[in-house]
Amino acid sequence: MFYKINGLSFVLVFFSTTTLAANPPNWPWHGTVVHSICNPSALASGCVDNLPADIDTVAADGANAVLLDLKIAFYMQRNPGTDKGEAIDESINWLDSMLDRCAANGITCIVRNRSFPLEPGQGYTQTSATFWDDPDKLVEAYELLVKLTERLGNRNTELGAYSIIPDPAYKTIGGIIEPPNYKQFVSNLLKIIEDHDQGRHLVVGLGPNAQTKNYTGANPLPHDNLIYAVRFYTPFCFTHQGLGKRPLRDKAYPTTQPLVCAGNNVFDSQLLQNQIQPVIDFSIRNKALIWVDEFGSVRYGRGSDQYISDLIDLFNSIGFSWTYFNGPGSNQGMWSYDTLNINDSVPVWWSQAIIDQWNSSGQGPNGRHTILQTSW
């Protein structure tokens, strides 16, 4: 199967061997995540759009990498009447401004777009069979990467990689799986990079959702210049407690007794090691580059700083790259390492129980995650 976009032909290509790609600039990466624009629903809660000055902030704290996360649909929602082409152009203008500041600070940035379709309100997402089963819908991802590589292909070490749907997922009646055509999708993305920005890395993930367990006994994709993404929020009952409809479980880290929502295991640094072990084995077996592109915990989780500290120590000890979720401004302290006081505006999705816990304990977040300032 093949088709053309702007004269480019896309075909499924496999190579017979996999070799260790040259490391991208500033590898291993130690940094954070920033977003091109806030979700409209988060503005009332104090979310602040990320600007080039935020690169200066994380650089001053010692980061050597930043994940630049595009939110094109949010741009269109925030700017009614804007068409998709204009939203893409404005988003790439933002990338250019951020990359300029990355270059000035000696930081390497990774460009990611994980959300499709780019236009809001289309009735499907990048996890839908509707998306993956329709070549015409996949074309949108290829067209975006063409625009990115054409515009950014002359960048130097300030651009480390492109990341297009690094957490592949395909929803079925029986559950979520890796999209059946994901390997072809990756091959087509690499063809675009080869044609417009040769030698630049592509970030991929083993589905579904780039979870650590997916790497157990897995084979690498048969291409060079790949970085394998991993998402780490284990266990959700701790890292996401109190968010949305999730209860405030008042879970702490570490524990000395088995925790039901951690698989009836003691929730400590050994559990973190066990959870990441399949990825370690995959990396050693295949000489693969590994990047934990998102990890973190809600700030109000008791022991969250120790949890982050133990994870960073683990990632650093095995040579994995990592970017902490989230960077300056994005979520007003829910994930961010920004300064936050309990008297500041509180996001609407924080429950009163969380606020009460802070007030009663006196241990609410009143500064940045201290470990992030000492562990870059």
C-alpha cells in the first residue's frame, strides 16, 4: 500500500538489521515539558501559556532539554474563526521562538504532537479505530510532519527529535491495543524526516500508550535514529489521586505494607525498579535509546518529592533520558514545579478535600519541587 502527499510516496519499508543510532544532542536529556497553549478550560484556573522566558527559567535550574508539546486544537478553540492552516503556522511560529531560546541556552528541544485530529470537534481521536483505519485521516499526521521538517530542518543541536503520537493506542471492544498499522505509520514518518531533515531522530513508543510492560520481550522497530518513549505514572492511585473523579486516596510514598492499588506490592523504590525493568532489559538487549517523556505526581501526594527523587535517581543510574511533567505555568502546581501558595488561585478540578488536607497539615506546596532543582 502507498499513497502520495505533496509528491511524497509513502510505502512500508523494513530493514534487515537495527544498529545503534548516534546519540541526539545533549543526551541523556534531563528536563521538563511545556505546552504551546493552555487548554481553554484551564484559563480560569490560572494556566499560563508558555513563552520563551520559560526556557530561561528551566535552563537556570539546570535542565538540558525541554519537550515542546503542540496543542493546535486548543489554539483553534482559543481563536474562533481560525482555520487549521493558520493554527499550524502560528504553532510553528511558537516553536521557532522557543527553539531560538533553546539555542541561546544550549538546551535541546523535542517537538511533539500527540493529539489528532488537529481540528476540534471531529468526533474521534488518535486512539480511535476511525483514525487508524482511514488512510485519509492518517495523512493529517504526515502533512504536519512535512511542515515541521520543512520549517525546522535547518535547526542545529537545539532540535533533538520529532515526536508524533509516541504513545500509540487503538481502542477495541476488547480493550486498548497497539494500532495494527503502527509500524507502517512509523516507516512513513521516517521517510518524511529522511527527505526533509535527514539524520534527525524520531520518537516512537510500543503500544498501547508506551507503558513499561509493553517492552517485555519486545522486538525493536527495524529502523535507525529511533528513540523509544516510555510513560511512567505508577501507580495511578498515588500519582493521580484527587484528579477528576478519582478519589483523594491519601496514599503516601513509600509504604512498608502492600498497597492494593499497586498490585498488592510494597510501594517503594524496589517497586519502581521492578516496573521499569522490562524497559531496561529492552534497552540493553537492543542497544536502544530510552526516554521517559512524561513522569510525575500530584504535588499534594504525601512523599511526592521522595517519589520524584527516587525515580530520577533510577533513570540517571541506567542512563535513561527524562522530562518531568509539567513545566512552568502549565497547571498551577498540580504537576508543575512552579512556586505555589495555598492562597493562590486553586484549579477548579482540585477537590475541597485536597485544600483541607493542605490547610490542616501545613504541608501544601509553597515552592518548587526541591529535587528538580538539584537533580538535573
